[in-house]
Amino acid sequence: PRLLEYTTSGNMRLAATNGERHRSGFVRACAFGLAAFGLFTAPCYTSNANGQQTGSNSVFWRLASYNSQAVTVRRSFSDILEEVHTAHILGVQGTGLRQSIWHPQEVFHKKEGGYHVYHFPAARSEGLSQSCAVSLAFRQDRFSEATIRAVYIPPEEFQGRVGAIRQRLDGAYDIAAFTVYIPPAGAVDPEDAYQGRLYQWIDNTVSSLPARTLPVFFFDANAHVGYEYDRTTRTCRRHSSYDAAGSHSPARQNNNGVRLRRFCNAHELALVNTQTTEGHGPTYTSPTGARTRVDYVAVPASIMPDVIRARVWYMTGYSLQLAHSMRAIDHNPVVVDLNYRAWFQASRGNRLNTEAMQQATPKQVRELQQKLDGVLTSVCSAIVNEADATAAVDQMWHVLISTLREVAVEEFSTPEATQFSYSAATRERGQQHRAVRQAVWEEYVRRGRSIPENVKEYVQDSAATLENIRKEERKQWTTQLEQQISQSLKTGNLRHVWRIAHTLAGTCFGPKNRRLGHVSRSQPQLADWKQYLEQPGPSGGCLAEVIKTSCLEPVDVPELAMQEGERYVRDKLPMANVPTNDRDYEGFHDCLRLAKSHRACPRWACPKEAWLLALKEGPYQTQFQNMLQQFFILLRRYKQQPQLWSISQTALLDKVGNKTGCKSKRVIHLLDRAGKAWNKWVWGNSSHAVPHWAVGFVPRRRRDQAILQLKCQLWRLHALGLGAVAVFYDVANAFSSTSFASLDRVLYEDCPDQDALLLTQRYRRALWLFSVCGQEMLISPRCGDLQGDTAAPQKFLRVYKKLLARWKYRTSTEFEDSIFQLRDPTSGKKVSTSMIAFADDLCRVTLCLSFFSFVRCFEEWNRKLDTELATAGLGQNREKQQFLCRPAGRGAVAMLQELQQYLSECSAQPYVLSDHVLYLGSQVHVANKNTPEVRARLQAARTHWRMLGRFWSKQAVKRRIRVLLYCSLVRNDLIRAAETLVLTLAEQQQLERAQTYYLRTILGKEALVEHNGQMVYRTSEQLRRQLQMPTLQSTLRVRRLLWLKAIVKHNLEAVLLLAVLLAPIGTEQQFDSSGRPTSSANPWLRQWCSDLAAYRCLSVDWAAVFEREGFFAALNERFLKLKFRKLQGYQLPEVKRPNVPERVGVTCEIVDGHGDACARHFETKQALVTHQRKKHAVFNRVTSIVVTNQCPWRHHIFSSRASARVHVQKRQLNNNRCPAATHNPRSFYNVLVVPGDLVCPLCSDSRETLSELHEHMVLCLSLSSVSDCSSSDSSE
């Protein structure tokens, strides 16, 4: 076997060892003690579900295809699975599921009835009806979510017609299941081109499958096969013996049959239920009684000898049919049995119930600790003595973790997920109803006898009763959930509250905004990950070296860790004197207690909650606690961490975007919770210097601080009349790219040598375990830290800040320093404010004096930053580089055009300058406009509101619970990062109107009140008072003042922000002698001053202080004692509206053909124009040809279509000459919006390009008469 071996220098290398290493007495003692109590930490793995081993053995497979017509409450998908529960793979067509706001994805996954069900809902596109939507069901005893290899989703026009999934079997071959619904000939396209395109997509997909793949098809093809009719000779000709369609039950071939046979013959497939001596009968019975065969199961012709039989389950089809009829109607399942290769199935490990651990009673804690001591008593002395003699730190940790995990699994194993299921009585009632229908089938329908009326009435009454019972039971289940959510809120279990709320909502969203049933399109295999991880860090890898791969069984991680620990300490000597204090134990316990709850851990580790139960203090110290203290002393003595602490089990999360392959996954490391806590404690023992411009992962430095500093910097430069450019940088694969040498230097600079030696083992001895499609791979990275470790961000920042400091020193100029070096108001020293970094997101602002100076500066910055990053193994991510440019003075637009052309040429992909960018989750506008951010806030609130769907209107759930979830999920989105905004009155009203809408929905009928005999909505103020919901404006005021208090209290953490905020604008100060803002003060200081002034009415003492000191009263000690919650209110300030003259109505004076005038009266001219266009077909022909935000004559681009129409109206008044173009620099950011349909509104002719359409419309307008045009000042 190939094993790991460490040299004395700590570098890893592979060594081949022959034979088996000698086991020490310690290992024998551990094995004897653990075996006596049945403690085995290795996961249990079984063979296939039928008890046969992997290899060439064959096992029984059952394939089934069924068209359900629709999935309803009366006949749900679980009913279908219950009837066809013996099938291992089931293809279902015609489920009737449609894509909606709850299920917008093209495929979603659901566990139901012992199956993994993958639904492919129908898109809302032409040619897709309610008869569409297909599904695939894989039985859970042979398939799992980990075995899925690829998902094949068709284009939008075919979504709901076809879906396919490829599963990985035992590592030697795959199985690809296709479920297909082909519409009848002429149903979508009279020329049947639609069916041709659909078969072409299926053909391309099958051709792209790996050679080892076994394809299986479930067709509802609306096809008849068997013989061809020759119209000329009026003879029938059967298919050849080698054809995909067999000779049993032949039918006259139709158009769909031609396409089906052509496709199957091209791929050497056989239609099984036409080739076997049984099961070749009709599969569909029409309402008129005609019986035809349109459903098929197709497999490769080469495995036809392995087919046992094919059958059509008429009794099951009659039992499941939706039609309210006593005779057989609709489709019947087609079932195929065959023997094929075996399947290797790995059993899932036991999961622990962390909620039960948190709510454990003192009795349960005592019982768990007693069981731990009972296990360890017989082996504790031998373990400590042998470990002390052999330096077996890994073996001692193995005993601790395995003992704790076994006892915790025994006491707190997780129950199965609570999903709705009918009671045993209801299920029995359903079986009785199906038995009655089967009896009717056997007695009457099958024999062609008429059914007596009393039997019909009995069956119909039974079906109606069963449906009512199911509805009532589901209603009772909903009522129980509504009661449980109230009980969970009383006990403070908010996690359970959220889980029940998502269940009641009935949407596809789960906790942490995850999509339930999400199926990733990209499923890279293990070979892809190996090739990807072997790349350098900036390319996405980590210079990985593969240690071990396993295709048939998982890697035994604990055993490998113990072997590795023995080799690592082979040449190490223990320290002579080790302090025996309890600092490690106490610090470890404190960090563990403060760690986040309910977090995942590797399969060999224990969650935080289990450790806290085992370490809970009692009247005496337990044997387990004493052994853990001895373990920490042993760890310090031999300067070695357990190898299990450095082995991570990777979790692959989907990234946002359209990336494919390994780049579409984010690798998260699941680490031992105890190891994370101890490393956090050791790292926190030392002090780590952080520069002023570093914000992310630094205590008391908020994300809003970086956003406000950037906005204020851009405003300040514009106030000085200087052009500015903000460049945003990003590091590619930051945590996994940092070189070991650079991390070592940081640790030895900050930490004592002994601590640094231990902390370096965290990444130098790291091993990553990948589990993909039933296979596992263990790799050893040669660069980078573990993303998911607590101290990893801080260690990266220490490396990154040195590189940025050198880069800034090498690229700064004296002129730039004179502008960006501002005086710190607290210390009086000058600090540079041109750069700010949030983790690896870097922003640097510079002056934009000319195009050539910026290009020279930008290229120099990129070149020197690449040089500095390369010294630590890092590299830029050029795809994420962004710019905010605001030039000043003459030639600003020309400079923007030159800059746009330059960026398009030098970028790997076309880059378009924009007037706003997304920075740290906030929309930063180049001119400090709030419109993009307000729109983003409203959109985020709408998205999160939809996540809980119908939950908001459930009046049975207490209002307090719905308001609580609304505040945390929706309201926080409305005001997130809004402390950095200076909102106008209109923008505040936008946010308030959104909140009012949500509050009215929560209140339901309670939001209505009777007024003059009519039900009207309560006023917004009454709604807020009733729900005790302050206005967003007052809430933001409180949050701004709390932030200001934090800045004053910890002013050293906001040095750059204070310097930018309070710096004078040129020679003008922002405050006068009384602390009042001057005319040159920035808007954020003005807003803070108004917030401070608003508190004067609540405190007389504060009013006196503020009148005397103004804004600088915030430095007074009394400011830190103020309670700002008093400022929250329910009333909006009165809006002083200008005196608007009364509107004079207008009347339509158009006379019809009979000489009668229309004479309709309208309040506004815009309403009149709309009426004349719709009612009388009178419209302005000139403005009607403006189909986008571009002028049809001069081709100028505007911000919107309405602006382009205003431009055309001015052209009409200017003797058909376009007015002069404005010199507004913001006009450069306007982007042309090409309409979807390029159709002329005057003659309805279409063109291929927008320029051709403009030429046509101008010509069409010149040829048409303009005498009947409406007035030129139309304001449509």
C-alpha cells in the first residue's frame, strides 16, 4: 500500500511500504478496549440491495413507463409511486407541472414514496400545454443524490417534453434514463418540424453520452409501429426482423412512428414491448373506446437477451386513472423486467440531532457522561501510559472522538425528516378503494360486462370519501404545524420556527434561502477534479497531489490518520518541561462554546453540541474531561496536532453564474469542530496588526464603513472639481492559493515559536477528501489554507496586507499623496485614504486627469500588483475587475469614449462602462445617486417576501410570529446598508409604500375598516401602530446614530472614514465655530447633524449640549449614554406640497362617420391621447416609430424609450431637425436596448436588424400622410 510519510523537515512525500507495520502496544490496548464496547468508527458499507456483490453478477431490474395525464389532489404522485413501488426506474409523462415563481428552475428534486423524484416542469412557451411535464423516479435503495452524474435539460421550447439524468453505477458504467413525450402529428406544427427538432436534440444528447453508458428510454410517443402501408400498390409491408420495432401486435405506422423507428434504429435501440411475446398489447384507451399502443420502453438491442419479460399493467392503470368512469380510459403502465449488472450501495452514516442536544435535560447529560466514563475506565490507564511512551497523539484523539461519537449516536440520533404523510388508516382506506376498483376490473371491465348502477355509485362514493378524508387529514396536519410554530416561539427555538414557516409556505425555498430540490446541471467527475486541482492556485487549483482514490469503498480516514501520526513523530523528541496549567483546556472550551451552533462536521467527527454535553461541569470531573486535559498536555509536549484535525471532508456548493465544470462549484471544508476551536484559541492568543484600510474580518469594522468611505471620497473629489476613477480588484481563489512559505512567515512573526509550529501543521499536513458519484479521492494540497477554518481569513489578511502595502508604496506619486493624504482628526497625523480592502476585494481611487495618464497608471498598477501577488502564489481575477469613472471638465465625454474603447480591447471579454457597480453587496453610483440601490433593495424585499408565499396570509399563525419573520426576512432587506444613503423624500416614500403593502397583507381583513358604509383600508399610520412597526425613516435614524456612537467609542477602528468625512473641501471647513455644517459640508454630515438635532425634544440636557457644540456634541460623554430607541415613531413627516393649479379637463372632439362627436371628458391630456389612440386609432405617427431608446434619424442613444420620444417631439417642433446633443457625461453610460420583435408599427413589416428597421420606418413615415397626425406634443 502507498502510505504518507513525513520527513524531519515537515515536507510530505510518498513512500511505498512493503508488508504491514508493527502495531504498538498502545494500538492493541485501544483496539481491545474499543472492541469490548463495540466502538467501531469506520462507516458501514453494504453490497447491493439484493444482497449480491459487485462485479459481473447480474441483478434484477424493473423499468416502468406511465403517462399520468395529470397530478392532482385526487391522484397524487405518491399514489403513482405506491402502485408502481416495485420499479427501480420509473419514467412518467404528462404530470401537468408548470414552471412558476415557486419552481422557476427547469428541474427540481424531491424525496417521495421511497424514490428520488426529478420533475421537469413545462415552461411557459408556445407549444407547451398542461399535458406536458415529465418526471423520472429512482428508487432510493439503489440510487442516491451522490450517484447523479449529469442532468440534461432541453431548450425552452422542449422543456416539459423531455428530461434525462445520467447516474453513476459501480464506477465501471453509467445508466442514462430519458423520459419523453412526443406530441401528436400536427398538434404543434402543421409541418411537424417541431417533432424533428425535438428528436434532433435527443439524438445529440445520446451521441454525447460516454461509451460506457446504458441508455434507457420511456416514451409516450403517440406513435404506431408494425407495418407500412404503400398507397401506390395498396399493400402492407412489415418491418424487417432487425428493426427496432418488433412483429408483435403490429399497427399501421403513422408519422410519429416513422420518426420513432428512425431514431431507435440510428442508435441501435429496441422497443421492448414490441419484441416480446407478452406485454405487446395496447397501452392507451381513448374516450371513444379505441385501444392503441403509444407507450414504449426502449433499451439497447444488445441487452434484449437479458430481458425477462414485458407487461402492460391494465389493472394498475384502471386503478390509477383520473377519469370518472367505470370503464378503462387513459394510459396503462408499461413494465419491463431484466437482469443486468450489480450495483454497489453505500449506507448512510448516522446523523446526530443537534436540537435535542441543545435541549438535553440534566439527567440526559449525566447519563451521557456516565456512559463515556464507563467506556474509558477500562482502557484509560493503558491509553495514557502507552501514549506517553509512544507519543501517540493521534491514537489518543482517536479514542476520544470515537467514544464520544458512538455514545452520542446512541443517545441523540436524528429521526427522519418530518414530512407530511397520510395516516395508516387513510393508506389502508386507499388500498381498499384500489382493491374495489381492481375487483370491478376483474369482474366486469375485463370481461366486457356492464357494471350495475349500485356498484358504480359505491365506487364513486368511495372515491369521494377518500378524497375528503385526505383533504381533512392534510388540513389537520397544517393546523398542527400552526400550533407547533407557536410552541417553538415560546421555547425560543427560532430554528424550528423558520423550518415550519418554510413548510407552511409551500414554496421551493428552505433555510438560508436555499432552493429545495435544486439540481445542479454541472456534475464534474473525479477525474475532472483531479485535473482541476493539480493546477496552480490562481487557476483554481492548489497544486494537489493525489494520495489515494477509491471506487468501491470509502476511504478509512481514521485509520489513515493514525498511521500518518506515527510516521510524523518518528524523529521528534518531547519537550523537557511542559506547563501543566489548564489554559488550553479552558480556552478550547470557551471558543467551542462561542462557536456557531448546528454546523456540519465530517463523518468521523462530532458536532459542537456533543462536545458541550461531554464537557459540561458537574460536581466532579469526569474521566473523559480528565483524559482530554491529558491530551492537550501531550499535544504540547510532542508539538503535534492530531492528523484528523487537518483532514477536511469537502462540500461542493453551486456558484452563482453560468459557469460549468469544476469552476461552477465552491469547495467548502468541513473540519473537526474541536480542532477549529483549539486553533482559534491558539491564534487568538497573539496580537495581529491590521492596517487602517483593511475592513473585512476585523472586529468593529463594518462593511458599511468601506462603502461610505468610497462614496464620500468620490463626492469630495467632485466637489474639488477633480475627475476620479475607482478601480476594483479581486484575487482569484484567494484562500487556496497562498503559498506555505508566506503563511509560515506571518505565523512566526505574530506567534511564539511553539504556537507557530503547531499552527503551520494546520495547512502543511492538510488532506482534502472529495466524494463524487460514489467515488472518493484524498489529495494533499501544496499551497493555500482551508476555506472554512476560523483563522484562515485572518492569516490571509496578514499576508495580503503586506503585499498591498508594498504595492501602494511602489505606485504612489507625490501629486496623488497631496490629494489623498488627509489628516486624522483623532491623532492629527496624515493618513492615505486612496485604498480600502474588504478581505480580498480591493478598491483604489485615483485622479482622472486625462486618458493617457489613466492608461499609464492603470497598466502600471496591474503590472506591479501581479508582481507582488506572485511572491505569495496569488493572482488577480481579471474577470471581476470593475471601474467607476467620473471625469470632470471639458472633454469628459470624449475621454469616456476613449476609455471604453481601451477597456474593450485590453479585457479578455468586452467590458462596458457603467454609472454604478456592485461593491460589497451595495450599488455604488458614480454620482452618488440612490436610484440603483433603492431598486435593488425593493427587488430583494420582493424576492424574500415570495420565499414564504402563502405563509404571510395564514391568519391561523399568530400575528406576532409573522411580524417577527417579516422583520428579519423582508424589512431588513429594505434598509440594508441604507445608513450609507442620503435618501430623498421620494425615495423614502418608495420604501414606506412597499412596507405598507406588506403590512396590509399580513393583517388581511384586519387592515380594513368601515367608513360611510364601505370597507376601506386603514391609514398607513394606523397599520404601523397596530403592528408596532416604526417607520423606516425613524428606524434608519436610530441605526445611523447607533453607528455614530460606535465610531466615537472606537474611533481608532474608523480612522480613514473620519478623515474623509471631516476633511476640509479645499480651503473651506465643513463646520463653523458652533459645530454647524457649512454650505460645503458633505450630505452625510448634514444628515448626522439633523439626526442629532432630532433628539433635542427628548432631552433638555442634550438640547443644551447640542446648541453649544453642534455636531461635536457627539464627542461628549452624554452622547454615549443616550437611548436612541425613543426616536422611533409611527408617523411620517408632513410633506409640503407646492400649490398646484387646478387641472382643466379636456374633451375628445373627434366626429365619427355618423356625424356624432365622441365628447368624452378627461382630466389630463395624456388620458385623452391614450383614449384617441385606442378608441379612434388616432396617434402620432412620428413618435410611434420610436421602438427603443434610440433616435431613428441620428441614432443617438438615450437613457429610456420615453426620453427618445421627447427628443423626437422636439425634432417635430424644430422643423424636423434633431436638437443639438447634450454634453452630459452620464449620457455615455446609456446602453442600447434592442426590442425582441423588430416590426414596423406603421405597416407591420419586420426586419432582421435594428438599423434596417430604422431605415424602413423613416421611409415608411415619409410616404405616409401626416395630415391626420395628432398634436406633436403628445406625452405618451
